[in-house]
Amino acid sequence: MEYENVQTTIAVLTDVHGNFPALKAVLDEIDKMSTAEHIYCLGDMIAIGPDTNKVLETLFARDDVSMVTGNHEDEVLKILNGETRTASGGEGKHHKWIADRLDPKYIPMLNGLPREIRTNINGHNLLFHHYHQNKEGQFSPIEKTPREEKLDYLYMDEQVDFVAFGHHHPVHFFETSSAIYLNPGSLGCFDKPYARYSIVKIDSEAINVSMKEVPYNNQNFLESYNKLQIPESEFILNIFHGNQHL
């Protein structure tokens, strides 16, 4: 008797960064395809963009989404929990602006998010987190030019076949003899009016990754930075959105 090789499809997205129009465009496409059984969201749902409550409302309302916490959740929660903050200066002012406008009902939900998710799908061990972490659970400094050898070294003791992460906004994809490493790129921060995510198809034989870009109208979103007087808006629009508003 031959057994069917079952295939499971998941979506991976990261770094929404308070950009609701971009998130909606991606979720609409995922829902229209109706093939993704689960969505993994890899942290930094909030900050940089102003749509904190809309983004969190949408993600927490879905039963097919699993989230981990990112560094921006960490910083905003430090403010709300009265803890010592890491960020200062303009970044600190921006996080305070976000914290002041966060619906309090989301505080315990954000506090309850894990720093990583591990699961096994069709015989493959998968790890989802915001970024590489040390033994204390602190995020490592961003590796601007990641290499296969360095990634294999970082995860050599983890017994994983697939590692998904975000934090660094460009797309990264590496496949070695040890594992597949995926960063789908920031969904909410890009210098073009496209929202990025990945579709991952997993069966007992292989893991196949497809990079996706969804076009969306970001004009009103970009204009909202100045309308809402968001701290550090000029810097954000330049660095994280490529000055598309000009």
C-alpha cells in the first residue's frame, strides 16, 4: 500500500510595523488563495507605523495566526510596565508615542507572546522567532550580510530543519545541507508600495519557499505620518519607506 505524501502550506510574515494597509493586502491575498493552513508572524507588529491597534486587532482576532514578540514590542512594553528602557532619544520618543496610543486591552496579550515557536510539520523541525537570540533570550546584533556558514554555526545545536526570522528588513533566503533559513522581508517597511511575505510548502520530502510581494495603495498611510505628527516621521519616511511620499 502506498501512503499519500501530505503537503502542508503555511504563510510567514514579519515586521508589520504598524502598517495596516500592507497587512490587509497580504491577509486578503492569503485568504483568497485559501491554501495556507496557518500564518506565523515573527514580531515587530507595532511601532514605526501608526496603526498599532488596527494591526493588533486584526492579528489577535484570527485563530490561524501565531505570533512571537519582537524588539519593538519589548521596548513599548517596558514603558507600559514601568521597566528600564533600552531605547532613548528620538527612538525613545517614538516608542512613548506608540505606548500612549496602544489600547490597554492589548498589553496582557503582548506580554503573553512567546519569544519563539517550535513545531514539527510532516517530520521537519521548524523554528520561528524574531531574530537570533543568545542563551538569555536577548536578540543578537543585526548581521548586515548574513552567510550560510554563520547561520549554520548559530543553529548547530538546535536540531532544526527550517529557521524563520525577521528584524532585518531585507529578504534573506539560504539553503544549506543543514537547514533552510528564511527572512521574508519586512511586510510593513519597504521603499516600494508592496507588502512582502512568504509561502512555505512542507511535505515529508522537502520544504519549498516562495517569496511574495503584494501591491497596495500606501499614499494615505504615508501621509498619516505628518498628519498625526508621529515622532521621527522624517527619519522613518526616509529610512523605512524610501521617501515615497515626496
